[in-house]
Amino acid sequence: MYKIPCGQVRRTSRQAFCAAQQETYDDLNETAALKAMLPWLPAHIEETRREMGDDFWPYGFQRNRDTLATFLRYSYEQGLSKQLLEPERLFAPETLESFRV
């Protein structure tokens, strides 16, 4: 049986996810034939980019840490969780490592 090193799986998976994300962004930019049945899709995309930047579905823990912290704070304040958690506690430590592909 061929075993794929864990690091290779992470790199390959990330490459696939990033390629799919880029393809989705490209599809949203295509205005000749809209990919969704939303007549005002281009206007919504422009507004989203103005408010959130070009990469409005960011990947990676650090780029999403503030959003996760806000979610966890709301969860705690609304009584949905018994303690206020830090975002790092949601993930196994090895998944928080960043690397360049």
C-alpha cells in the first residue's frame, strides 16, 4: 500500500481548495452568463468587494481568527457556551501551523 505523507496531503488539499476558490471567484466575475439566477449578482459582488475586499472567503486560521473570536464571544454572552473560549481551542494544534505552498 502506498502511503502519502501527511504534509503532502495538507499541501495537495490546500492547493485544491485554493484552486476551487479561485474558480468560484472567476465565475462570480463572469457577467456574460451569470452562474446564479440572481439578476443583481454583479451589483451584490461589487458591494461585497467594497465592504469585505477581494478575498471575502479567506482561508487560514490567522485570517479568520477575529471572526472566530467574535463568534465565540457572542456564543458565551448569549449563554450558548459555559465558558469563553479562545479560537485556538477549537482546532488541533497541528492544524494551526501555516505553510507556503
